[in-house]
Amino acid sequence: MPMYECEHCNALYWYAEKSNKSYNTTEPKFTLCCKGGKVQLPQLQEAPRVLYDLLYNNTPKSKHFRDNIKAYNSMFQFTSMGAKIDRGRSQARGPPTFILCGENYHLMGNLIPPEGNIAKFSQLYVFDTQDEIETRMGEHHKEIHEDIVRELKQMLDDNNVLVKAFRMVRDSLTRESNNTIKLRLLDKREKDGRRYNLPNTDEVAALIVGDFDINKTDRDIVVETQSGRLQRINQLNPAYLGLQYPLLFPFGEDSYKEDIPFNKGNQSGSKGRHEVSLREFFAFRIQERTFKAKLDLMIKDIRANKIFGRVCAVVYTIEFQKRGLPHAHILLFLHKDDKFPTAEDIDKIISAEIPDKELDPEYFEAVEKHMIHGPCVYRRKEDVRTINKYGVDLDSRYVVPHNRLLLMRYGAHINVEWCNQSRSIKYLIKYVNKGHDHVTASFYRRVTADAELDEYDENVIFKDHENLEDVVRKASVKESMFLGWFEANKDYAKQGH
């Protein structure tokens, strides 16, 4: 299925999602993501190392975390969910059903629990923090790992501005326990929301000692020491999502706020609305895809760690399956000295067999989950190992050829094939480019004996009817700034500089 890219924010689209409804246009425009460049938001930061490893590594610890991520998030959330729940429906048959009447909302209590009560939610950041880990784990002891809870606590203490604000309350109460303290989570930000979404603690919160009129706070969230009331959090406060989903927003990043202006460079004297709406904010955020980031990481991994040898060039394209899921076709061109000449050499990097479940249970599980398909022609050893899928015992004939390292590291279906015939290469090149007029190509070369140029990417856009040889001869292609830099180096080298 064809893939298109927003020219402003690089969001990925299907052709049918174009805003220009003219039939068979070759230059479609897309506005669902950023309204043609009018919506400009800062990109979210990469997660702190602790959380990143838990999310993306393929260790038993990481797998456990991902399987229980909802429980881990609930341990650290500041707010509870409020809603009118319909409990009258029978759950005897069919999938579990959770029915809400009306809207879902978030609630926050006081800074200190009533005497004799256990601290919950945001109170855990303030009250009785000596036993914080044990209290957070609560009744989840059997399903939750204490070392992960400790690592996440330390990560949030070090990075999350909302956590730091509540820790300020703890420290203030420790110094003067008789004080009546209120924590005011501020609604307004001084910095431009188009460029900044990571405020510091002073921008997020203020401590208030003594009396204070909470009715004059607009959309600020004022958390009192002890009032005995639950308050409903306004969804327009920038901290709304960060309070409920601390593991999705590990730095306490701002979510939506009302005063984010449109990008001025893309407004043409409009007299209408000038601020980003709630729908536009989330439409932009939803378009941030993880697939492309994971693909880039894998290609970088293959090249930097020489998983298959030295890579001279990479050509890849992304297309979508019928269910809308993306997948990539990648061609790797290896250095002439890193070709694998024999079948024994290839067997070292490509496997098409069921691994021994007793000797390597994690590898067996990965093959079972990701790499069972139809029979193919790879040579396999004679063995009696099978994998049961949907009640059918399948042997190694149904294992898709793969590389063990990539499979275990990325936990996805990654088919690896070795190509050494010109006819096969032509077929693969044709397959990579089928249905597309745009692919990504990266070429790597050495500029000196000791220094290696990281990467050379150049996007070339052309029409469906254009001849490729004519496209390559275009001045805009031949005279790019990057290639001009190489030519300049030649000239300066001749002059002795």
C-alpha cells in the first residue's frame, strides 16, 4: 500500500487520508496531523535509560515489566480514576466488559491521609516515605518485582518535575510539621508551548503556607494538607496526563494547555482561531510513530555492530499490510571482504530451525511467537522438535529464516535472507520499490584511512511518469550541498590546504 509523508511534520499517511479530495492527484496534501504546518509542538524526549531498557530490552526482567506495565504505572500515579460504573451487567459469558456511564475523570485527595489511614496516590510522595516501596507494592507483592519499583522510584525522583514538587512538600513538612501547606500546580506557563513542553519545578508548582483562597485559582490544582475532600482535576491543566500516567510522561512533560499558538509562518492572515485545540494537540501526538524509530535503531545497530559484516549501503522502503500494520523491506550491501562464501558461513548468521526448548527457552519462545510461517527452501537439520500452533504440530519447515541476535533484541518478525545471484538481486530491488516512487537509501564510505563518514542520505522526489535516468541528471540532484562539499575538498586538496 502506498505511503506518503506530511511535508511539515513527517507524519505517515495512506493516500486515502489526503485532504485534497481531487481525484488521482499526484501531490496529495495532509492536514490531520499538523493542519498543514499550523500545529507545531516539541518532540517528546527519549525515556530515561532505566525506563527505556525496561521498554525495549528483551530480557526476562523487561518482558515482566511490559506484561505488568499497568500495575507499575498505577503504583506511581498521583490521581485516581473517577466515573459512574455500571456493575449490573452479567460477566458470565464473553470477554470482560467495563461500562462507564457519563464521562471519565481524574480525582486527587489531600497531601496527608486521615489519621490511621494508609497513604495512597500522591500522598505516597509526601507521607511516610521511609516505607514508600513497601506501601507502593501493597497487595501486588507476588506479581511485582521490588528492584523494578526501586529503579522507577529513583528515576522519577531524578527526572520528574511533578514528583519533585510533591517532594518539596515532604521536605517542608519534615522541617515544620505544624505548618498548613498547600501545593498549587500551576496552569499557566511562561514559555512558548510550540517549542517547550518540559517545564522546571518552579513553573509547575508553588508551595503556599497559611491561608489561601482556593476559589481564585482559575484552573490551577490546589492540593491541601487535609481537607477531607476529593477534587476533580481539570483536563485543561497541563499536568493532567502527567499526573495519571507518570510512566508515559516520565519527565512530567506538559500535555495540552489552552494558549499554544498556531505556527505564525503557516497562517495566511486568518481572522479565526489562533490557538491549538485539544483535538489538534492529540492528533499531532498520535502521529508520532514508534515503528520508524525502531527501524532506524535496528539499521544503525546492524551497521555499527557489524552483525552481518561491514555495510556499504542500505536501501529500504516501508509499506502497510492489509490490517494497516507497517513493515519494512531492507536490502543490505556488504563490503566485498565480508561476503559469506559457504553454507557453513551463512548458517552462523541465519537460522531456519526450531531451537532446543530446554537449552534456550527464551529463543524457543521468540521463534514460536514471531517466526512460524509456511515452509521454505532453507536447509535444516533432521530433528523431531515441533511447535504447536492452533492445535497443529509444526516442524522446522515452518520456521522463517532469521538471525537469532536481531530476533531476541527486537522481539519482532524479522525475516533474513542471503542473496548471491544477480537475478535474485534484481527481483529484490523490484520488490523493494513496488508501488512506491520514494525509497530511502544510505551509503557509507571512508573519507580518510582512520575516519569513517557516518551516513549520506539524500531524498530525491520525482513524478510517476519521469524517467529515472533523467531524474538522476537533474541539477538539484547532482549539485546538492553535500556533494558540493566533496567537490570543495578536492579543490582544496589540490591547493595544499
